[in-house]
Amino acid sequence: MTHGPTWEDWGVTLSDSAFLRAARGEAADHVPVWFMRQAGRSLPEYRKLREGVPMLESCFRTDLIVEITMQPVRRLGVDAAIFFSDIVVPLKAIGVDLDIVPGTGPVIADPIRRRDQLDQLRDVEPDDVSTITDAVTALTEELGDTPLIGFAGAPFTLASYLIEGGPSRDHRVTKALMHSEPDLWHALLGRLAAIAGQFLRAQIEAGASAIQLFDSWAGTLPLADYQTFVAPHSAAVLASVADLGVPRIHFGVGTGELLGAMGDAGAEVVGVDWRVPLDEAVERIAPGKSVQGNLDPTLLFAPTEVVHAKAADIIAAGRKAPGHIFNLGHGVLPETDPEALARLVDFVHAQS
């Protein structure tokens, strides 16, 4: 594998960026801000570039990954770039038969519900993701002192797609398997944890200066089930890249009751959705953790003064944590006006 520059290679400038300082719980000269799904459908230049190009194809084309990742950095002035990809990309890379269907999401051709199906979940090899790591290396060179965040889907969320065969409202097949066949469940999540860790390591070694582990569906679980069936595997993913020295962010949706357990999984930063005020979230998370969040994405459709008033409250609440990275409580909605995002970036920077 060809390794690009790591954050240490960039020297003081990148290492001392507001985003990385906040992620490490250090004082920064302003509250850094980036947005989940900032590279995507809310930008007209993205929609134009993606015309006629299937989602998964765009996630494996180096030129498209670089351009799409850079678009919001140029337009919005955010403090970090988020690598353009999808949580099912490493599964596709190792040969799982799946597609991302417009209007639906990931669809699995042969849902995994038996032990003999686990063999297809092999390790991620460098050649599987070479176009992706090439994009990371190119991005770190183009971004200069702006950090690049790599990411992966967490084992529970990946397992839900694989077991259900696609998106699910109630995750009933997933939960039924989890409780009825715990040995199969842990074997499956162990494989997915290894794959997610390998995919994150590849991104970091190619130059990503932070990573985020997305657990989109973990909030469907009660705390006891999360602690028993999920937390050990998420912790394994985060531990697998601990030696690389980059900040790790752990994020889930609807996870207010799980924040303490998520904080214990090992990441330096815990992402918080909009349902829990940041100052209360800090009380639920282990001491010493930075937080990320947490403006409700729908508020970006409100008048600017409403958005900025709420942002000011969030910034004030975030001061209870050692570090605060301003973000939405989930991804940018496709209909969001990019100018509203740009105004919010300017406002957050001005408040700091």
C-alpha cells in the first residue's frame, strides 16, 4: 500500500488545526465546524457531477471522491473535510453482492442469516480499496492544513443491513437473530468489526487525520442490549486503530440513553444528536471526552436568526466539555440551502 502523509507529517499547522485540537480536548482559537453529509445532495455542483453515475461507482472512482470531498470545503469554509464514501463500501469492496438503490438505500442480494454465510466476510486487502486510498492521499495533499476525516459504519449498523437485506424501520429480523442466536450474532459482528477496522486503518495510513465510526441504527436498542451485543464490537473497531494516534469520533442517532456506554467504547469524541442538550450529554459521557454536535438539521430551514440563536446556545452548552466540534445532530438534508450552511459556518467562527 502506498502511504500518504499522516497528520504528523504536516507538522504544526495541521496538528494545531482547531478541529484536531478540539478533538483532542485542547484549547482552540475558535469552535471548529463541519457537517455530516456536507459532501452530497444539498450542493448543486454535486448533483451535476453525479448525473448518470451510480452511487457505488462514485465511491470507487478516485477522481469523483476527491472532487466531491473538496466541494463543501471550497464552498462553505468548514474546518474539516469528510471523506466521500458510504458505510457499505468496504462490504462491496470484498465482494458482498449489494447495491445502493436510489430512494431506498443499501440492498443486499442474499441477506446473511446463517453461519455458513460468514465466509464471504473476508479481510479487506489493499487492492480492494486502492482507488479509495489513492483518493485519500490526493485529498490530504490538496487539503493542506485542513484535516480529512475518514469513516466507517459500525458493526451493528452494517449487521442490520446485511441481516434485514436493506433499510428497516423496526430491525425486527436483526433483533430476533441477536437474541435467538447469540453465538452467530457475535461471530457476525466480530467479522464486521475486523472489516471496519481494516477500512479505517487503510484511510488513516493513506493520510486521514481523524476518523468517525457511524452507528446509525444503534439508537433502536435498549442500553442493556447495546452493552451486551454491540458495545464490545464497536470498542474493538476503535481499539484496532488506537495505535495510529488520530482522534476517533463515535456517533449514533437516537443514542441519548447510550451516550455513557458509547463514551466508554474508546473514542476521544462522542457525537451527539439533537435530542439531548450538549451540556447534559457531557454529564452522561465519561469525563475527559470531547463532544460533537448537535443542531437539528431541520432548523436550517428556519429563519437565519432562529438558526443562529440556537447555534449560540449549543456553543455555550459545548463549553462544558474539554473540546467541542460544532456539527448537526445528523446529516445535512438534501433540500438544505447551501447558503444557510455557509452563514452558519461564519456565525460559529464569529462566536468563538
